[in-house]
Amino acid sequence: MRQVAEIFPTERQRLYNRFAGRLETAYNLSRKVVSFQANKDKPVYRWFKYKEGFSSSLVKYFLTEYSSKPGRVLDPFAGVGTTLFAAQELGWKSYGIELLPVGDSVMQAREALNGIDTEQLTKTVKNIWTELAEVDLYDQHIKHISITKDAFPDETEKYLNKYLTYCSKIKEKKIQAVMRFAAFSVLEEISFTRKDGQYLRWDYRSKRKLSGKPFDKGKILTFEDALKHKLHQIITDLSPNTSASLFNQFESNGHEQHPVKIIQGSCLEELPKFEDDFFDFIVTSPPYCNRYDYTRTYALELVYLGCSNEQVRDLRQTMLSCTVENKEKIDQLNQFYTSIDRSETFDHVMKVYDNSAAMTEVNKVLDELNKLQKLNNNNIPRMVRNYFLELCFVICEMARVTKNGGYCVMVNDNVRYGGEEISVDLILSEFAENFGYNINKIFVLPKGKGNSSQQMGNYGRTEVRKCVYLWQKR
């Protein structure tokens, strides 16, 4: 049987040859910096474990290296707001778009810190266990969905509901926001679950009927122990007497602090609402084309925030197509651009996408691999096709709202399916070039990303590129 590579000419190689001079190994950009790892011990950033982000150091590096003064910065996939708050510290006016309520909740809690009465917060924390002991009847409940049912020990669930009831009665909204956030931040620690790539992994001690080898996540903290530690961490980071405190950090940078602008929604619909040439800089990292479903990995946090099964399902379909369950959005996008009287933009984006020979090759190769039953899910070709198509729309809008001479920095990983590498960096850069960006550099991390264990067994240990793209509006 002929190999797929023999059936189709290698347009990806031609695209690589065209951009080869822009690829540069960046020895100053470690995996730690281009991930959340570098934030783990920093005040505020360490409060909530959000592995899908990048470090504040990365944001500050590019903003200071490529801008002479603060301006407006955008992150259309804002996550928990690393771009927004790192830029804020440098005096930038920050704007972020985020679809998942998880990220929005973290950003809103952080915004609540501005002008918060730390003495009152400390007093509230000091009195909390006395107050909780007096909560006999609770009218606030976590309403579980099927994928979170029985996630907590019974005693923990009871305390969570009592705590939510207690928080609902706190009159000072900023104090209430921070207190709610404290419990939100420890849900994984007090549950039978652990976030594991595309899903939640369940401990053998849960009530669930589990197949396969039993999983032991180790110590499961009580609600009281986990919450006490988190509240102590928050108070410590807010204390002006601590050398690493948030306030000392803000005071030392010497820049005026502007409130961040947080927009909850899909960037596919929110980006077109900005005026042309509005931003000086964009720093972002879209979801990767890796099948990770954030509505599952962050399911505990979503139900804590009150999301119903229907809302979670809708979020899954609204997010960028990066899971095999995502349906096509092309008709929806067509209707949307028609409704805002920009049908010509829709046509232009479709033309750029259809004219990409490398993209066409990827789609054909994946379709052929599907026919040969070389993919472990036959919806992968649809997911990849729609992932790039939707990002084509996003990049078009990002280019439109970037000022001439302004920059876009994007973090993303290449991926591999059925042994075939998909050059995410090169295809997205080709899109960007067509929409008015110059491709200044594609910074390649010295150490790439290895295959999954499944692909490694079939195709060997082959790394794919992990990159940071630097585009400049011409």
C-alpha cells in the first residue's frame, strides 16, 4: 500500500522552505517561560493553577523589547489574564476576550483587588470558621452535571455548600469575590479528580465505577485545610509588609495602572466589534489543535460557578474547534458577517484559507489517513479543518485592529496526527502574511514537544516544534 506522502506532493515542505529564514532557535525562551510554570511562585498568579497559560515574563519581555512606550494591548484568548495584568504593571491599557467563565472569574477576582480593604478581608478570614459553624441551613448548592457527580467526599460537599451560602451574605462585593475565588481555587485539591489532558482522572476512592488500573491521586485535602492554606496565601500576597507582595510589586514599577477591560464571549464575534487600527500590540495563545476539551478539564470550576449541563455543552460548541466534538461554524460565521454588513470580509477569509496549498494538503492527507483507518478518531480531519478556518477569521480580525507597525505575538505548538506533522506555525503565519502582517520571526524553542505515547509506539520519538510567532503589521 502506498504511503500518504507518496500520494500528495509536499506543499508543507515548500512552505517550510519559504519561511525557513524566519525560523530562529530562541535559547532565551524555555518551556518554563512559554508556559504557566514560571508563574507558579509569583504573587496572585500562584493562586489558581491554570496550566494552559504562559508566563508574565514572556509578556513583559516582548512588550519592553518591541515597544518604546505603553499603548493598548489585546489578548483575544485571555485565559486567566496573564497578558492583561502583566501589561497593566507596565502601564499598558489592557483588553481581553475570554469565552470560558473560568478565566473570566479569575480575572474578575483579580480586578476586585483594586481598592480592596485588606484589613476587612483579614478580619473576614479570621472569623470565617466561627461564621461557618453557625450556618445550619444552606440555600446555595453546587448543581452537578454528569461529569462532576460525586467529585467530592460527602463532608467536603456539605462544607462547600455552607461556604457558598456564607459568601452570598457578604455585603462588600470585593470581599465576597475574593472569598468565593479562594474556594474556587482549591476544588481539584479537595476532590477525587485530577486534571489530565483531555479529561478528569478519577481516584479509586470515589463512588464511581471505574475501569482499568486504579488511580491514586494521593492525599485529598479536607475543605478546611485547603481553604486555610489558600486564604493564608492570598493574605500574604496582599500584605504590604511582605517583600514579594502584590502592592510592593505595583508600587515599584513606576507606571500608571489602568483598569483592565474584560469581555466575556467568543473572539469570533467580539473581535469584529473593535475599530480598525485600535491596538499597538497583541499577545495571545489560542487553544492548541490537540483535542483538549477545557469544558471537561475545568468541569468542577464550571459547576461551582453555576453552569448547567446545557451551558457547558453550549460552551463546548462555541469555543474554537479544538476537540473532535466541535461542529462546523461556517454557516454561523457567514450569517454573522452578513449581519454586520461585512460579507466581503467573509469571502476574503475563505479565499485566503482555500488558496493555502499547505492547508489543502493537510486536509487531503488527514482525509486519506481516515480512509486508511490510521486515525484514532474519524472526526480529527473535521476538527483540524475547522480549527484552521476559524483561526483564519481570528487572524484576519487581529490584523485589522492592529496599528501599522504594531506587533502580534502568538504562542502555539505544532501537532501530529497519524504520524503526519501539521505545521501550525507556518500555516498560521501564511494566513497572517495574507492579512497584512510581516512575519518577522518564528522563535522555535530549543526543546520541542514529543509524540503522545500512542503515536510514539507507531511512529517513533519525533519532536514537533513549539514556537512563538512575531508578526508586525505593515
